[in-house]
Amino acid sequence: MEQGKKDETLTILDNRTGKKYEIPVTDGTIRAMDLRQIKVLDDDFGLMSYDPAFTNTASCVSHITYIDGDKGILRYRGYPIEQLAEESTYLETAYLILHGELPDERELAEWMWNITHHTMLHENIKKFIDGFHYDAHPMGMLISSVAALSTFYPEARQIHNTASRLKQTFRLIAKMPTLAAFAYRHMIGMPYAYPDNDLSYPGNLLNMLFKMTEVRYNPNPVLERAIDVLFILHADHEQNCSANAMRNVGSSLVDPYSAIAAAIAALYGPLHGGANEAVLRMLNEIGTIEHVPAFIKKVKAGEGRLMGFGHRVYKNYDPRAKIIKRLADEVFEVTGRNPLLDLALELERIALQDEYFVNRRLYPNVDFYSGLIYQAIGLPIDMFPVLFAIARTSGWIAQWEEMLQDPEQKIARPRQIYHGEEQRDYVPIDKRKYQPSESQAAER
Ligand SMILES: CC(C)(COP(=O)(O)OP(=O)(O)OC[C@H]1O[C@@H](n2cnc3c(N)ncnc32)[C@H](O)[C@@H]1OP(=O)(O)O)[C@@H](O)C(=O)NCCC(=O)NCCS
């Protein structure tokens, strides 16, 4: 990390002792460990900072993704998301995110060949997926089957071996669509459709999801491109909950399959990858345009939230939402208009003029329109976070690689403030006082 300039310091006066400390400020940040020298007594532990949910703590130095939430900017390795969505493909963007630079023609061809030739799964994985109930959530199936991959590739534990890490990277990016599609086919009781190496990455995913009796599945190019763009938009988003899970679990030096399983588990939660599901449920519940004003009134009264609006980081229109909105129009040309779109547009129109939302800087986020596209393509709501997980795999691996190569990183291990009992002596069971709970007492 770059050292702070001499004049960039923070002076702290400890009112407990009257002592002054000068602490370097680098990148607008002080190092929490610099606080440790601040003590009342020599044998004190030293000052700590308290930051539940890491709302004001940088946990790493990163070179991957840049977000300016106030201005609505998102860049991967310096390239604006708008340009990547327009010009790039998901696989090229994944290469960029992982390697730091756009590939030349030969590098891209080699990268694509390697991903395409690792899409098959060991046949035993099928038996494994067969064991799930027909109504198992596909995210549960994905978490378990990715974790299971670690048992098929025990050499993945050699996480300090560059060649092994690259091999697992090919496998993970290549096999995620296959696992996702197998989970989906199991859910709907259809035979698994195998990868077709002649198709593009998103085209092959559509093939494995939707192939029926035809000899060769021909993906619709508009839908194929829509999936590709959605995947570009979801590829990384700096230190979000699942990226943090990937780094945290990976910092124990576990294999990448186990760490990705943890990251997918983090994504499964409704506050993270589940929001686009919530948008569709909300739109279904509102039902018709006439009900929109009443719904907005309820939200403003604190009865529920306008799902797909607002973001911890973006206090402006989420740049991904703008791209997705345009994409939705192209998809609906092929699939027919999703009737819920008119509802979504009306909600957005009203919310963007309403002072409740304007004052709180609540704008549509990435999830507001993405679910409508996935639904139009024919996917059930449960599959939305699964598609998110496929796209985010490249970001998770890049975060993990960066963590492993950062000499400042160690096993992640936060501190705590202990407010529990002081030391006390063990009480044998016959000497413990029985205290009935309130309900037990009421029953007597
Ligand atoms: C994303 C989200 C969790 C960010 O939350 P946050 O940064 O912690 O912001 P807060 O929850 O503190 O909200 C700030 C204010 O805006 C309001 N607000 C935030 N999001 C809102 C929404 N979607 N609908 C209505 N009000 C909302 C809060 O009630 C709060 O109002 P108050 O100051 O009067 O109490 C939040 O905006 C949200 O729940 N959005 C809906 C879910 C969603 O779309 N998530 C996907 C994110 S990609």
C-alpha cells in the first residue's frame, strides 16, 4: 500500500491521559492497528475501533472494481461498465477482471477454449443432484454441488500453486452453468442436457436449460446477448457480502470450491442476491397500474419497501439499471412484453418525482428490471439468484486471488467487545436454581 505523505496525518488527543498521537493518513484512511499504541496503562490492550457490518472499514486494498455511489459510476479495472456492456462479452470481461487487462486475440481464444473444454461434470455429480427433493431450491443444490466439486479435485488444495489455481478457475467458470442448469432440470423433472462446446458461454447455458427433443439447440441471438450483458453487469461489485465471504473463508487457505460455496451461501440471502425475486413478488402483489398510487402511499407510511429501489452505495441511478432497462426492451421484442413491465415503469415514474424517494436519494437498482428479463426468458423466480451466482464467479475468484497475493492479508479474524459474565465457578446440576419460564409459570 502506498505510504501517506508526511503532512497527511491525524492528531489524536486522548482525553483520558492528555497524551497526543500523530497517525498517518493514507488514501483517506487511518490504519486501525495505529490505534493500538493508544493506552491508558502500559499493560492495556490498546484502543480498537468498533464497526459492526464494516460500514466504515476498508478490509483490503483492491485493484479490481471501482464504484462511486454518488455519481453512479461502476468500472472494472478502469473500464466503464457501459462500455463493457456495449462492446465486450462475459468471458472477455471475466478475463479482464481476473487478469487486470483485456486479452489480445490469442489470449482470448485460448481463454475461451479452456473455459469451453471444462464444462462437463463428473457423472457422479448427477447422482448427487438426483438425491435432492424435486422442490429443493436450486441455490441449495448449487451450494452443495460446488462444495462437492472440491472432493473431485483434491489438488485444488494447492492454493499457492499458480497452475493449479488457474486450472480451478477454468473449471469453476466453466462448470457453474452446467451445475445451475442441472439443478434447474432436476427441479422441473427433465433429463439433464449436456454442454454443447460449439455454442457461446450464454448460448450453451440456454441450451442446457431449455433443450427439449431437438437434435441441436439453436439459442435465440437476442436472448443469448441479453444473458451475456446481464452476466457482465453482475460479474463483480467490490467488497459486497459474498465477496467478503469469499475472502474471509478463503483466508483460512481452504480450496476455492469450498470458498465459492460460502460465497454462494452469502448471495442466497434476501438482502443480497434475492432482491430481484422480491421485486417480482412485489409487482405480482400490486397487480395492476391502478394500485400503484396506493402501494406508494403504503411504502411512504413505512409499511414495506419499494423493492429494487435504493442501495447502500449508490445514491444515484444504479448505472447497471439503466443498461438493463434498455436490454429489457430488446428482450421483450422477442419474448413478447412482460405485462409487469408497465407496472414497473409506472412505479419508477411516480417514485422519481415523489419527494419521499427524491429526498432519500432512492433510485432503481440493478434488481428492479433484471427479474423481468429472466422471467421473460422463461426462468422461474428461484433461478434468478442462481444466474447471479454464475456471473459473480469470476469476481469471487478475482477477489480470492487478490487476497492470496496480498502480503498484508492473513486469516480474517475480527476482534470483539466482550459484555458477557465475569469469571464464575461451575455449579453442579443439583445445586442450580430452577427458574420456570413465563409460559411454564402461567401453565401452572
Ligand atoms: C438496498 C437497501 C438495503 C439499502 O439500505 P441502507 O443503505 O441501509 O439504507 P436505509 O435502510 O438506512 O434507508 C435510508 C432511508 O430510505 C428509506 N428506504 C431505503 N430503501 C427504501 C425502499 N426501497 N423503499 C422505501 N424506503 C426506502 C428507509 O426507510 C430510510 O428512511 P428513513 O431515513 O426515513 O428511516 C435499501 O435501500 C432497501 O431495502 N432496498 C430495497 C431492497 C433492494 O432492492 N435491495 C437490492 C439492493 S441491490
